[in-house]
Amino acid sequence: MDTALYLLPVTLGDTPIEQVLPAYNKEIIRQLRHFIVEDVRSARRFLKKVDKDIDIDSLTFYPLNKHTSPDELTGYLKPLETGLSMGVISEAGCPAVADPGADVVAIAQRKRLKVVPLVGPSSIILSVMASGFNGQSFAFHGYLPIEAGERAKKLKALEQRAYTEHQTQLFIETPYRNNKMAEDILKNCRPQTRLCIAANITCPDESIQTRTVKEWQGKIPDLSKIPCIFLLYC
């Protein structure tokens, strides 16, 4: 195994590891002793899910979240600089994509340290694949504004980009606000605009459906507390 910062994808939900992660990932994880993680508790659960025989107490975890200072973050890579490989673990999906892990990857790149992304589920890519929308040009915008007026303005701007640039527009919302997001999309977008709602991707109750805004009227399922990604296209 090369000495590197390994980006370790995590399941998107309560999905069996073997359904979404290659066996090679497990081999790499078994050899790592230092992990930069978004949440220590969920990272420990994930590692036990990967291999129940892993000695969790022998591992070192470096929390990476909004409370982590730049100085702490830079110091996290000291083991890697001394020749010890490290892993980065997000809460779900691929680390460093819509994730604070991007900050530590940027530091590793500046220091000319090797970075190795491993294969795993990305809700962004999987939803584009299943939407029927343009997969050659798409943009992910993360979270949209919370304030109603600003959100309406942003939705209309993204919709316009879909029409003028023929570009798929993707965004997410905090699960408990998904229903409000869907309501705002139906309220502010054109009847003929196509909306794909991808919910619980890779999970047993996965649902990925594309309809026009008009066709969605009165037929939006309850999306509260469900991880979703929304896609707009002309």
C-alpha cells in the first residue's frame, strides 16, 4: 500500500457494505491507524461495519467539522508527513464532495502529499445517472438559501440556467425541510420544467422519479427525514 491520504467513501444509508463498496476498500481500511473524520462516533460505527474485528481503541481519530481551527487542521497531517497513511471519512458518501474533508485534501495537495480517492457511492453522480437529464453538463449547488424570497430567486435562477445552458442543476436540503423545498420548487418553477427527486439512494426504499413540475403537483410523497437530492432540467 502506498503512503497516502486515502479518501474513504461511506454508505449513503443503512446499506450492506458489500453492495456499494469494493473489497479493496476494506483491505486499505484494515491497514490504516489514523483517520480524519467528520464525526468520531459515526466513523467508529462505519469501521466496525466494515470489519467487526477492527480494534477501534487502537485507532486515532481527528475530528474535522466547523469547530476545527486552521491550525488544528494543518497539524492533522503530521502522521502522513512522517510516512503513516491516513484515511478521511465523511458522514455519508464520498469525502471532500460537499464535505469539510475538501479542506484537508487541499492542504495535502499544497504539501505535495499523495491523495488517493477510493471508489464508493456519490448521491450526486448516482442521481444524475438515474434522472434522464444532461450528464455531460451539470452543476451541484449544495444548500439553497433558507429565506423564502432568496430561495425563490435562486430557484428561478437555476431553472433559467437549465434552459439557457442546457445544464442539469442539483441541490440538497436538510432532511426535515425537504417537504418545504419540494413545495417551493412547485410554486416557483415553470409547469414544463422537469424535476427529479432522488430519495434514499442505494437504500432498500430508494426512490428516483422524474416528472414535470405540473405532473408533481399534488403527488409529492412525504420526504421529511429522508436524505434527498433535487435536480432541475428543461
